[in-house]
Amino acid sequence: MIIGIGVDVVDIARLQATLQRTPKLRERVFTDAERGLPAASLAARFAAKEAVAKALGAPPGLAHREAEITAGPHGRPVLAVSGRAAEVAAELGVRRWHVSLSHDGGLAIAYVIAEG
């Protein structure tokens, strides 16, 4: 059963400019495993973090670093949540996450489905 769905779009150049202007933002938003990725991949992950919040109903107290997107087998994105995001997911009955990332034409997009 689908518990929630989230989608978000990020302008890659805008995120890159923001990260250059505010270097500490990279540490606040991205996990250690994500920080070294190229701008397009960071934008897709930022979109995924926003999509996670939407799939959970945007409850207060979520932090971007509580959603981490890594590359799984064959490069397929894998989503793991922690902290408040994990608490809310458990309360809602989320047992599995589905995530899709893409970037082209200066935009990055992410879809997230929370399944229970």
C-alpha cells in the first residue's frame, strides 16, 4: 500500500551557486557520503530529500541530512532515513522506499514513494 508520494525539481545551477555562496550549507544538507558528488547529482539528491518530506506529509522537525541517497546495485538509488524522518515513517507504517532520480537540461528531479 502506498503511504505517500513526493516529487521535487531543482535547478542545478541555482543549487550550485547557493552552495558556493554558503559553503556550510553543504554540511547541513548533505551527508558525508553525498558531499563529494557533482552538482547534478547533489541537486537530484536535494530534490529527493524534499520529496521524502512531502511523502511523509511534511511534518515539523525534519532535517535534510535525515534522508540519505546512495548508489545501490547497478547504480540504482537507495534511500535510507534516520532521526525524525525514521520516526515519522515508522508511525505511518512505511516499510519500504522507492526513489527515482534524473537530471537533464539544467534540472534535477526526484520521485519518492513510501510503501507500507
